[in-house]
Amino acid sequence: MKNLIYIFILALGVLSCQSDDLIEFDNSDLVGKWKLTEAFISAGGPQYWVTVEDGEEFVFYGNGTFTSSKFSECAGGIFLIDSSKLILEFNCEGFESELENEEGFITYKLEYESNHFIATPTSGPICIEGCSYKYEKE
């Protein structure tokens, strides 16, 4: 419940902010079904894109909730976009992931285009060489 209050306060702050550096997209841009199709990785050298077979899926709903096949222990929660950051809170009792930050959220820098978005982790263990994930709309 504490995390839900934090997200609500964060959402109010975003709505009241009139900064020019905010990226113009919101929760409604993500509504729909998205599948992980590529990963931008490195094995110690230059980064490159690799195809992901049978990637995880997210379904984002207009009411701020989502479902996901990312974790077998928890299939959904709530989401929020704050500027260019995607904030996910998986809402299963007792669920914890190494990808969470101190507040219990999994966060990504978000780059959005009409048929795909690229998510770069900003919480949990960060890839030393860098990594990003491409999700395409189904």
C-alpha cells in the first residue's frame, strides 16, 4: 500500500510539472500488448542487437495496470510513466526481484516509437557494458 501511495504522489508531481525537458508521451502510449523481440548486449566489446526468440510479453491497460510473463511468481501490477522513465510495481504478496530499486519498483529509461519501445534498465543490477530491450507492439 505504501508503494501505491508513492506512485500516486509521483503521478501528481508529474502532472503539475511544466518543465520543457519532459518527453511528450504518457501511459496511454503503452496501452496494448508488447513482446520482447531484441536485446542490445555486449560480451565485453561493442554492443550489438540480437533476436530474442519467444520473448516475454507485457500487456498495458488504460487504467494503469499491466500483466506480464516476465516472472513466473508474479504476473502483474501497476505502471506509470514519469518523463522518460517506465516504473513498474509487481503487486504480488511477498514478491521480490533483484531488479527492484529500494522502493520496490523496477524502472527503465524509455524510448518510444509508434510500433516499438526500447527499455534500458535503471534499477537493480545494471549491465556493466550496457543493455537495452526492444518490445514490439502486437
